[in-house]
Amino acid sequence: MSLKPLSRPLAVVDEIRCRRNIKNMVAKASKSNTVLRPHFKTHQSLEIGRWFKEYGVTGITVSTPEMARYFAEDGWDDITLAFPFYRGQIDDVKQLQESCNVRLFVSDTETVSFLETNLDKPIKILIEADAGYNRSGTSDLTEMDKIVSLANKSKNVHFHGFYSHDGDTYKVKGQNQIKEIIERNFTLYETLKEIYPDAKFCLGDTPSCCVMDDFRMVDEISPGNFIFFDWMQVNIGSCSINDVGLLIKVPIAQVKENLNQLIIHGGAVHLSKDCIKIGEVLSYGQPVYFDNGNIKAIPGSYVESLSQEHGVIRGTNEVLSHMNSDHSVWICPVHSCLTANLFGNYVKTDSTILEKKILS
Amino acid sequence: MSLKPLSRPLAVVDEIRCRRNIKNMVAKASKSNTVLRPHFKTHQSLEIGRWFKEYGVTGITVSTPEMARYFAEDGWDDITLAFPFYRGQIDDVKQLQESCNVRLFVSDTETVSFLETNLDKPIKILIEADAGYNRSGTSDLTEMDKIVSLANKSKNVHFHGFYSHDGDTYKVKGQNQIKEIIERNFTLYETLKEIYPDAKFCLGDTPSCCVMDDFRMVDEISPGNFIFFDWMQVNIGSCSINDVGLLIKVPIAQVKENLNQLIIHGGAVHLSKDCIKIGEVLSYGQPVYFDNGNIKAIPGSYVESLSQEHGVIRGTNEVLSHMNSDHSVWICPVHSCLTANLFGNYVKTDSTILEKKILS
């Protein structure tokens, strides 16, 4: 990168690492005879979307009709809307159906009836199964049965299968704890498989998809974060720091040596306020060394606080010795999905711009 | 607003309340013979900027050269960059000087020398005074003296005065605690006034500007948040809930009555992950009743968690009785600056679009 002092915070994408992350997940899915339908909310970039296509990905997952439209215009024609469908989205969904195949999440019969009445052409639905995460979806087998029966009698609503995103894997640490959470999903899925042998079974979260060796009965996976990973995923145990594909490069605004602090131009509007507790420390980002193809956490340093545009890094000496020639430091973000969402574009490691949108 | 079910989360600006907030702050400043130079990072909107102009505001505050350029192109010609100037910004600052008067923050002599060497025309500097907040700036009187001396001998760097943003007022509650923090700023400012009787004294934060009856020796104030206020400011004691000028209207995605939860389409990418502790509860937003010109907090309810697009509201019955006819609820955001930064535009209460940019 340029030796000229950095003029603003940059979201830097490492194409080599991102492609490696895609390739690994595609290979892993393929080994289990599982289809990868990656969640594109993480990167929100047409060009990064095209990288996935090169590795054979044909179906994708997004979170809003607007995001679906953005990718549909680039030729994606098989898109899952991974958020509970609600009535206000009906016009957008109908418009989407003009250009691509859409799948929706439902968790009650009222929604199925509403879709049946209001759609002009068929749509696939996934029942959002809640195995214990307690966010959206349902764990009620009777309601699921009613949904499937209603869909089977319906003209426009076709039952495709079940989807579970178990975000509790984001709250634990290490393979064993993640695997315990995966098991509760499999317990539910095995019950459902007996009742609905023809249904497709889909799983959503990055930690599960990273630590499972074999996706067993799962037909489709839709992790998103794994394209970039982040400091949270490193700490959960989904990846190593050297796998992270999105780093934030921030200008140093002030060195406060007496306080062992660096003031950076990198605040909540760049990194987001997501944080993780590591030991006694609350970290809003991890300063890293990034050179010669390697990423390493700088020991004894962390982003200790964020305000709107200011960040404060604790651990000056260690960080300063890894200061770049352009008066900047590299930060591994805590949560790359939220961080990426805050930037209007990416910069690649060769300093070229990589287009993206903010589609939230 | 429309009775059609809401199709996506909206950032709704109440022009009447915003204008009242502007008018009140202008009147308050005027009473103390103090100039209001509002921080425009909060709203990032040219049209809202023009509202300020109607009340006599001529100088503004922003956080980046990019944001300055956006407002300069709309005719603002007196702009303070309220972030420590760093070397990488020099080209942007020089370009800005072509269209407006710029003021910069400095806190060391090296920066003054750098500006003197690299600028082609004069610029005003403010020494960022740190009265105890311990973020950026300096509390070192010797360094301040060196800066002023250097500026006095300089061709391009003109010493204008001191600026203090004491963000500790965001961490306290009630007028008395805020006033204690204000006093430490006045203690420093009174010392400095004796040494530099001709300097201008500027103060930055919304809580201080709201609770002070008289700005005393302060020549300029630059609060930003007060145009919108938010749930944090209500809890700090800067305003009442009925003063809030930015509410988020979110679609209800799922009602989970057995758990007293509502799942809303309103997550970290809409509200930001800023939160406040109220008693034992961590709140990511406050559901409110908004009708007939009144805003009231819905008792017993709060946003208890956020993921990327999902929000979970606790307290279903109370909230559901205030559900709007378009299947939505109103949320008062915890931190309106971060929330506003996440939206590509605003909607006014009459459903018209209010242009803004995401300029972080």
C-alpha cells in the first residue's frame, strides 16, 4: 500500500484469503454432499459475489428484498430471504419473483395463507426452526405440521424444508461448546426428518459450518461471515487470525505515550460497537501486524473504547512498533458483517477499489 | 403515515421537533452572547442543514474533510473539523480551503509546523483542551504555550482558541453530575483565559449545552446530538422523551406472546449496537407511543437484544397495544448519531423523503 500518510479509514479486503475461505467452504460442503448457499449480507458486493460463482455457487442467501434485487440484477436467480417474511414485504417479493426464484421464511399458518392469497406465482417456503436460540422461528411441531399441510394444499406456496440459524454458537468458545449447540439442532432435525423425509434441511451459522467435519443430514448451509471472518470468530474458534479476509486500516490521529494509548481515526461508524470480552478486557477490535502475507495479533494491545469517529488503542509500544509507514495501524474488526456494512466501498490489498453497497 | 403494512425500517424525522430543538439552542446561546456552531455529523443532511440557516446559524462543525466538502458545496463557508488533524488529511484540507474557511484541531507543535510548511493559505487552529475526559487533545499547559507561540510566529497557522469536548457527560445522570463535569472544564478554561485573554473558548457536548443556564465565558458551542436527541439523552437528563426528533419505525416480523417478545425488523444495522443500562436492564432502544403530537415511552418494554437485522422487544402486551395500523412499532434510538449514520435517507412524518448521506 501507499507510503503517503493514510487520509481516512479503509476497509481492506484480501482477495487471496477471501477466495481461500470460499474454496475451503465449497470443498467442505461438497464432501458432505451439501449445497453451499452463502449469505451475502456479510460483503454486500457484486464483485465478491462473482468470486463465489467461480467456485460453483449458484444459490445465495440475503436478508432483505432490496439486497436480493441488487444481486438479482447481477444474474443471481436463486435467492433465499433469510429473515421472517412479513406482510409489508409482499410487493417487493412479487417484484423479485419477476427476475429470480425466491425462498421465504415462515413460522405460522397465517403467513402461508397470506402468501397463497397475495402471490401470483409459486414460491418456496422454509419453516424457520428454532432449536433453542429463541430468536425468530418456531419450535412448535404442531404449528409446523399445520404449515406443511396448508402448503401441500396450496397453489402458490411450496414447502421446501427447514432452516435453522442457531446464533448461540456466537456466544460460546471452542469446538466442544459449538458442537453441543449443533447437537440440539440435529436432535430437532432428526425428529423432523422422520416426519418429513422429503424436506430439505438447512443450517445457517458460520461457527457450526466451520467446526463440523461432516454436515450429515444437512442439505444446504448458508454461512456468511466465513468469507471475511473476524476477531469474534477467531475467539470462538471458527478460524485463525491468519484467515481473516477483511482488515480495517486506520490513520493514527494522536500518540499518547504517557498513557500507553493511541487515538485512531476509527470509531463506532467504522468498526461498529460490537465487542467481545476476552478475560477481563472488553475489546472493540484487535490491532494486528499484516505484512509478508501474514496476519498476527499484536500482543498486549486492543481497542479499548470507541466513540463516533475516535478509537482508543491500549498498548502503545507494541502497536507503535508495527505502525505502517503511512502512519496507520491495522485492526481486525470484532464483527466483520457490521463493520463491512459501515463502508461505502472496499479497498483491495493492491489499493484498487472494490465496489460494494450499504444495503441495510 | 400510510396504513399499508410497513415494508422496511424507516428513520423518521419530526421536522417540528427538530426545528424547536434548533430554535431553543439558538435562543439559549444568544442569551449568553455565545455563537452556536452545531455539529452536523448527527444528521448528515443538506436539508436539515438549511433549517439551521433559517435560525441564523452561519458556522458549522463536522468530523471529516469529506463531510465538510458535502456541506461546503451547499454554501457553508465556515467549517470546523472537530477531530485531531492528521497528516494524511493535508490534501483534503487544502482542497477544502478553496471553497470555505476551515478550522482544525491541533494538540502538538509538530502538527503546527507541518501545517505551516504544507499549507498555501492561512488556517485557524483550535487547541483541543482535555479537561479530564482523556480521549484526544492535551492538558499540558507547556505544550499549549509552545503551540500558541509557534502559531503567533507562523504565516499560515492562526491561533483561534480552545475547544473541549468532554464526553464524560455522556456517562453520568442528572443535572448535578453533568454540572460537576462542566466545572472541571471551566476550571481549565479560566486558567487559560488568564494566560490567553484574546482566545476563543469553545465547548462541544450536548448534555453540557442542555443543562447549562448560562454559557459564561464560552464563546462558541458546537453540540450536534440536540437536533434529534435520543434515549441516552433522555436518561442523562438533557431532554424529555417528547423532545426526540428522530424515531425509528420498524416492521413487526413475529409476535411471540408466550415469551412476551416481539421480533422486529430492526437490528444492529438500523439502531447500532450502542446501549444503556437502566437499572438492571441493558436497553438497545425504547419502544414509544407516538401519536397526536406526543411521544411517550411504553412502560415495561425495551429492546433487549439486537443481531444484524433482528431486534427483540421485551414486553409484548404493552407494546402490542401501541402497535400501529401498519404493523409497526416506534423505537426511540439509544444514540441517534449512530442510528442516523446507518440510514441512506430519512422519511418525514408526512411520509416525504428527506435526503441525507452516509458520510462516515
